[in-house]
Amino acid sequence: MKKRLMAGLLAVCMTASMVGCGSVRNGETKYLSYDDAKTELTSLLKKVDVSTVSNPSMYIYEDEISEADMLADIDTFPITVQGNGQIDIEIAAATEMSADAPDDWMNIVAKNFNQERYEVDGKTVSVSVRKITSGEVVTYINSGGYRPNLYVPSNAAWGEMLKASSISVDTLSDRIAGNTAGILIKKDVYDTFVDKYGEVTVKSVLEASNAGDIKFAYTNPYTSSTGLNILTAMLAAFDEQNPLSDTATGKLMEYQKTSPPVAYTTSVLRNQAAKGIINAMVMERQAYINTPELKNYVYVPAGIRHDHPVYGFDWNSKEEQEAAKLFVEYCLNEKSQKLAADKGFNQDEDYMGQDTGMSGADYLAAQKVWKQNKNGGKPIIAVFVADVSGSMDGEPINSLKDSLIKTTSFISSDYYVGLVSYSNDVTINLPIGQFDPLQRACFAGEVDNLVANGGTATYDAVLVGLDMLAKASEEVPDAKLMLFVLTDGDTNQGYMLDRVTNVIGGMQVPIYSIAYNYNNTADLEKLSNINEAAFIKADSDDIINQLRNLFNVQM
């Protein structure tokens, strides 16, 4: 079957209580024990042809890679409504209102507006809508890589962050569609929670989580408005007087040691909830209303409100500014607001929001605090497994090299990293070592040397990577282990997934699969599900963004 090229995986790493694809008992599958899995791994590796690069090449950047260089073209985020007026206003809109139904309120309003054929000074006016997460817009604007005419994030924190970064912001409206973020707790857990802890607040949820009474997870605060909102509410719960104090930071680190890892997306949280891995999570009210499978959860608003403010920037002309104001007024008319309610917005109108007193600079600082503490102070050991089979030749392998080299700047020098490549056989390009400047240069050099040729022995390479991690963990105790597999297609050499699943499950290492330009991804999804790591598809245009966000969450 013809392969395409490696798709992006993104993942949220969760402990899985060793549930997976081994023996079946009482309807539940069990993996091998860790010790048995290591024994089986050693046996399987006897049939894998492995070589090791004795003198890894080094690649030294001539210039420091800028943040803008590490961002994909903005067009990787799709235009969901295309305007054709003489004055066209581009809107970067939060995904809960710019995606497919029922998350398409902004798209419908924009189409209705465009049909009206409004004019400013005799020129027709239209709007175009780009679907993009609130956090990504801030990243692109701050890097200088993109600036829309209008920016509609989920909440006001992002606008304050732009102001703190010295971006001139014109607030056209504090609200065009009301919403809240909140905490979902499974009903059977909710009743016992209230009996023991009383009111559901961020503080009481953290207390219950620390006590082991609930399993609570939240989303990536670099891209997710709900994740940023709840993170700052958590820090405020740890220290009400100073959410960025050493006390709050220390308590966050302690909490992260035992909590489920942060999820890359809300959909990952839903999947984990469906499997029983978590029973409490964050979500917006609008998303909760439109997710029938969560009807057995209770929603409680928390943090600041998500009212979708509207921001403009330096206007090219007075006409452009007037056109933008026309659209904002249209969003606020009775017809548009009724549609917003039909789509799940404008609920919880009595909820005033929790004021943490944070400024834009504080929100930026909170993200950095989270990134430094999200792994609870545990060392990280990671192995990257790269497909260099024949189908990767040309643009695919070049894109893989470019994205890996650029995005490894997001990996801390305190972590331990190794590199494996594979086609018919497996090569250890770089044994695991601390990711200091020398290891980083060797990693980049070996990535740059990758050449595509031959078949696809994905699971042979996975076994080699697991063996490397197991041995490294003996030298670095209490480490968090992870494996990243980047591939563009079906395995056609060596072991198949069914043969190695029991070993992977027993080793308990989350495997983040990055499927690149590749549609038939069922096996890769199964691979990542074994130990509850997530799977994401990408293509050559957005692989850099996918890896950047994955590393922000997991590395």
C-alpha cells in the first residue's frame, strides 16, 4: 500500500494502569508485567538487525533560529469563510466558533454579514474567518509572523498578554458571545465529592486530586484558553495573595508529580474520560452543551469568563476600521445573538468570574512557570524514532529534518535525548545523553544526515527505542520516559504491531505517534493508545507547529 509522509502526532501522556492488549480476563485486557515485558523485549530484539553510529556528526547553527522561523505558514490554519468585498477584514477566531457545526457560530454570522453587502464610503465590505486557537494567534503576532485585522480569542487574558508584549491593541468589544470555562466531574464522583469537600472550586478540586479522590486533568495553557484560565486559577488557589510566588510554584510542582499529564487538546480529555482514566476535567460550557457523551458529568464554572472580546490592531485606513466596527455591531444584533444561544453560548449569565488580579505580564509568566514545573521536577528521557524508508524520499525527509532540527530548541538542556532511524533495519544514530549543547549539535547533525531508502520496520525500531529507554532509566532514576515515532506509512518489514503490543504495554512507556501525510493511521493510533499517549496527523506544511506544541506540552 502506497505510503504518504509522516503525520504529526500530538499527545497527552496519561498513566494507563496497565490496561491494553494482552490476556483477557473479565472483559478487561492486561499487559505483561514490567519484568516479563523486559524479558520478552530482550528475546524479540535478537531478531532485529541494529547498528550504531560510532562517531555522530555535528550540526552547528550559523545563526540562532528565530521564533518566526519555527512557525509554519499561517495558511496551515484554514480560512473557513472567504470574503470578496472591496474591503475585506480577516478575523482570527477561536476554534469553538470557527470550526464545523456546532462550533461554527462565527462562520454563519460572517456568511450572513457578507450577504448583506454593506458599504463604507461606497466600497463593499466583507469578512474572512481563519480558524486558529487563541494561543497560537498570540504566538504568531508576538513573533511578527502574522497579524489579522480582528482577533477574537476565547477570553481577555490573551489580549492582556499582547498588551504586555507592547502590541498596540484596539478593543472593539469586550464581548460578542458569552461563555464560561469550568470543571466537569462525573456524576457518581460529584455526589461523594460534595459530601466530603462541599462546593466545587479549583481549590477544592486540587485538594481532592491530591488526596486521590478524583483524577483531574486540564489542557495546554500555551494554546488552550481553558487551560490557561484554569492554570492561573490553580496558581491563585495555591497562593491567593501572590499566584506567582515561590509557594505557588512549589505547590504546582508537587501537584504535577502525581496528576495526569496536561492534555494537548480537549478531545484527548474526552477520550481519556471515556476510558475511565480521568473523572474530572476542564471544558467550556458551550463545548459541554454540544458533547452529548458527557451528559453523565456535572459542569461548574470556574476562573475568568470566556466572553470572546474583539481586538483590532494598527488600521491601514479609516475605512478598514469602520468596516470592522460594522461587523462587530452585526455580531451583537438580535439575530446573531439568538444564534449564539442556539450554538451553546450566552449561558451562565449570572457567573461573574474569578478575578485573580493577574496582568498580561503575569499570564505570560504563569505559562513559563507551568512549563518549568509541568513534569513535577522529574527528569525526562526521550527517544525519537524516525522513518527513513523509501517513501520518505524528497520533500518528506527534508521536511522531517527541518522540523526536528528547529523544534528541538523547545527541549530543555536538562533532558536526556536519543535518536533512532529505520528502514529495513534499525540504526541508533545517537545514544541517549543529556541534551547539552554537544548532544544537541550531534542530534541535529544526525538528523541532517538522514537518507531515505528501503522498507518500513517501524515496530523493530520501537523495540530498540524501548530498550534504550529501559537501560537509560537505570542510570537516571525516577525519570519520565517517552518515545516519539515519526512515520509516513504502513509497516512492511520486521515485527507487526500485534506481536509487540504486550511488550509495549508492559514497559508502560507512552509512545507519541506522528503520522505525516498519511491517511491509513489505524495502527499508529493503536500504538499510541497502548499507554495512553495521543496521536495527531499533520502534513508537511504544519509539522513544525505540531511538534512545537507537542514539545511544549510533553517536553
